[in-house]
Amino acid sequence: MDRAGGFTLFEVVAGLALAATVTGISVARAPALVGPVRLTGAAERLAAALRQARGQALARNRQVEVRFDPPRRAWSLHENGGPALEVHSLPTGIGFSSLPSSGRVRFGTTGGADNATVVLASGTRTRRVVVNQRGRVQIQ
């Protein structure tokens, strides 16, 4: 008598146990893997907002500044000290570790800016967004 192809009950249970173990390990490590990605994304969003502020200052021939609000974990763009044009928030688990002493970065009509370094932190990891006097923005 030929035996039909397939798996025994023991093989199925062992396979499910192995799959559950691998899934449990990957789920436990997921936050550790997602944190750095969120931090890098937040630094890139902030750098893009700073570059946008510089571009608006050049295009409109007006001062544009980016103001930081640490308690709300947010930043906003303002033209000539007026009301906020845009407001952006940091993702959950990320905050400002260090800000310029003035709490803002101002871009002039020629694209120049205040020297500034904004440090974003997620746990023990940090990313620095640096603005030089020429208004160039870098992520470190």
C-alpha cells in the first residue's frame, strides 16, 4: 500500500512552533529597527523645511525664519516675524536634544542664515541638522 504525500501532525505542529518563534523574535526587535529610520526621516524633514525657508527668503526677498517649539516637539515657518505659514511636528519618540540659543534659524534676503545646529534624539541615537552662514543645510 502506497502512502499518500503530505505531512504528519507532528511535522505541522513543529513547523508552526518554529514560525511562531521566528515571528516573535522579529516583532521584539522591530522597535529597535524602526527608531533609527524615524530619526533619519525626521532629520530629513527638518532639513527640507530649512531649505524651503531659505528658498522662500530668496524668492520673496524677505526674511524667513524657522522657529522651534520643544514642548510641542514642532517647528514652524514664519515670514518677516508674522504668523506661522506652516507647522510641522516630530514623530512619536523623537525630540529636540539641542537647539540654537535663540530658538530659531533666520534666513535673510540673500539666503544667508544664522549659524545653527539642531540635534534630534531618539533614545541614545542623535542626528544633527547644521545650517552655516551661507544658509546651506547638512545632516550629520
